[in-house]
Amino acid sequence: MAGRERHTKPFDRFIPFRPNLNVESSHARLMSGSTYHSKQEVNQHRSPGKKARSRLLSEATNLCEGSILPLSAPRQTSPFRCRNTYQLFPVSPDEGYSSPSVSRHRNISTKPETIMDMPGLRDDFYTNLLDWSNRNQIAVVLDDQTTYVWNTDSKDCVRIDLHVPMADFYICSICWSKRENLLAMADSEGEITLCDVIKKNTERKITPFKDSSRIGAIQWTDMGIISGNGRGKINLHDTRCKDGVTINKLVHGHHGREVCGLKPVDSTYTSYLASGGDDGTLNVWDLRMMKTTQSIKAHTACVKALSWCPWRPGMIASGGGAEDGHIKLWLAHSGEKLGEISTNSQVCGLLWSDEYRELVSAHGSATPDKNFLTVWNVQNNQFESVARLKEHRARPLHMTMSPDKTTIASAGADEAMCLWNTFPRKSNKRVWSSWDRSMLNLTRYVR
């Protein structure tokens, strides 16, 4: 054993240090038949250039120069060292070199798959005139009183007209039913019209509020239709009652100004709702208790964009208006702010992607080249821009997602609707809906 170095550090059994064990590299070195030399002997015959080249090759081929059976963790060295101007490289791989971090960016097409003209789309930030149903139908309001329903599978289009003699009448918000083929349309007179798209007739009209203030936000949940009007009030209407019977429940507490955004948790087992107002307040409601649980002064401008995180329960993203321009993450049960980023533009919409763990935001500005959609990679509550989808020439006021969670539809004040294939399916695994997880679905127990 002459000429070899003996280990001076005692070890408890000869157990390899598994994090540093490279089976392929160790097997290649054992089969090469080369004579063993210590690191000191090898480095004595190496020039600085050869050491730099060897370091680059080892990192490029993912090979290490450690022992075949490493028995302990290597000593950690800092990648930030002083530069040596006498080396062959401006920053020597041995001194100051650190391999770049692996990019998490993916290739996203910045051009939409489909662009459709939307003449007569109302340029109003306080409206919600676009929605995508579970039956793969897109509904959009044009010319203030006409709703068009486009089936993306059959490419058929249905026109629904609300004939109102009033000159200043217009539809403020629309929302699809989760289980039935019903479309709810709220108008400027404070009424909600339920329409059967297949039969092309009006089922009934609902008047949730006593005053005739416009209803700018509406959502359809398992408990009924939730609506918010221009005076900051929120109402829950039970649609399970018979015709002619009206059950309206006014939620206790309201915003100081107009309700701009409503977003319930997309789950059968929870009854929480988030609402955003023109006063910059984000409220969290428990619909079973019919009262608010948290009231957060989230932004300094209108809060229209709201979206619950699908993989982290209780976390919600909110976006502020033109005077605020921030996207913030909140814990709904405590009101704690987890993270934020300034976009310097009006945040018109927010959508989460569960499969890619990314967030999409729609931004509006008076400058034509600053109206776009941004894809964010949100890790550890930090925002990293992945891609910008630029096609709209004016504010993308409305944004919704397809039922298979792969395509985004955005409609803007430039009277155009774009379909973006931003989240293509990575696998063939089944996408479970809220009905698949429901206790009322008997097929969930079939193996």
C-alpha cells in the first residue's frame, strides 16, 4: 500500500454517501483499469488550462471526480471567489465559475390559434361579458343587448336577444350554470334573466335587489346565483325554488362602493366566496353563515381580477386597477399577504393553471403595445414572467378558460376575441371535476 494516502478520519462502517454516489461514473472508472492516483498527485501534473478544461467537461457531462464509494459529504465551497487576471479565462472555471441555473421556461406560442371579430363589445372595465361553459360553449355579449353562444365543437352559433325598449339598457355580466345548459344574464336595471340556450327561450327573471342599480358581477354556484350590484351589496338567490317563488338572501355586510368581481371556491365541500370592490377591498365570505370572515384592504384601486389557487387551499390572487397595478397573493383565513408584484398596468383578469402551476394575468393600458396577457411562474410566492401574449390592440377586459383547462379565451376593447393554447395537455391523465368528487355521484365508488 506504499504511495497511497490513508484516511485519517475514522468512519463508522463503510456505507457510501448516497447523494454523491454516481453509479455510471464509478462503473466506468472501475472497468477502465487505470492506476489509482490521489488528487494531489494528479493536480501536480495539471496546468491551469487543463484543470479549467477538465472542470468544464465534468460539469457538461454530469460526471464527478470524487471517489468511487464516497463515504462522506464533500466540503461545500462558495461559487463566489475573487477573480484572477492571470488565468486563461476572464473568470476561471476554478475560481468564480458557477454553472447557470436550469431554466424553467417552456416554449409558449405567443400567437393565438384563433382570432374572432367581436363588433359592438362594450368597452367597460366594470362588466363581465365573457364565459366558457362546461359543455364547451363560449358566450359573449355584443351590442349591449345581444348574446352570442358559440359551440367550439360543432362551430354552431346561437343568437339570444333581450328586447328592451329602454335606450340606455345593456347587459352587464353573464355566467353559465355548472350542471344545466342555462345562461344567466344580469343587466343595468338590476334584473337577472335565465335563458335556456337549447330551447332559445327565457326561463324566468329574477330581481335580487330592491333598487335598480346595475349588476356588474354574477356567479353561479351549487347554492344558487350570487350577484353584486353597483351599491356594494351582495345577494344569494336560490334557483332550486319553484316558479313564482323568490328566495333572496342579502349577505350581511357589503362593500363601500360597486362590486366588481366575484369568485367562489371551485369545490363542492366549501362555501367560501371572494368579492372585490371599487373601494379596493377584498372580502372573504362564508355563504353558509351569510357573513364575511375577512375584509382586506388589498389595493388602492378597483379589485376586479380574483382567482383561487387550485392546489393550495385558502390562497387567492387579486389584481388592482389602473392606479394600483399590483398582483397580490393572500391567505383567505388570516388575511396575510404572501407575495406581490407590480405590473404598472391595469389588471383585468387572473387565471390559474393547475397542471402547470402557473398564473395568467390580463393587463390593460392606454398605450397600444402594453395590452397583453402575461404567464407567471409562481414559486415560493415569487413571480417570474414566463411569456407575454401580445395580440390585443386595446384592453383585454375579459378572460376565461376552457373546461379542459388548456385554452384561454380573451376578449378586449379592440372588439376581438383570441383563443390561446397556453396550457397543452402534458399527459393523458383524467381531469377530475367537482362532480366527480361529489358525494352524490355514485360512480365515484366504482373501482
